[in-house]
Amino acid sequence: RRQAQERAQLEQLRRHLEERTGQLEEANASKDRVIGDLDAQSQDLAQRLRALERENALLRQAQAVAQAEGVAWDAAASEEAAGGGELGDVDDDAAFHAALEEAF
């Protein structure tokens, strides 16, 4: 009778361990899915960041060009004012391009 009782207890323990093992395996699989999702999100965010950094670099370049063109136009206008001509002359274009090249 005592052996039967011990066997019953061992069987109950075995079932409990099997159930707990299944729960742990499910939790581990769920954890792996979450890690995979987070990794994919991380890669997506890194890709977006690189795209934004490229866009920012292009905007900075465009801003530098616009500033240089403004300086060149100001220089051409000053030169034109000193010479007494009007903007839009062939000489103005040459002065503008010379000032733009000097800015770079």
C-alpha cells in the first residue's frame, strides 16, 4: 500500500513537471518571438535613422550652396553698383560665378 501511495505521488509529480516544462517552453518561444520583433523594429529604426541622416546631410549641403549663392549675388551686386551697370548683364554672371567659386 505504501508503494502504491509513493507511485501515485511520483506520477503526480511527473505530471506536474511535464505541465511546468510545457509552460516554460511556451514562455521561451514567446520570449524568442518578442526578441525577434524587437530586433526587426531595431533594424527598421536604424534604417530610418540612416535615411534621416542622409537627408539632413543633403539639406546642410543645400543650405551651404544657398548661402554661398547669396554671398555671390551680394558680391556681384556690390561690384555692379560700383561699376554702375545693372544686374543681369553678362558681366554680372561672370562676377556671380567668380564670387561663387571663391565662396567654395
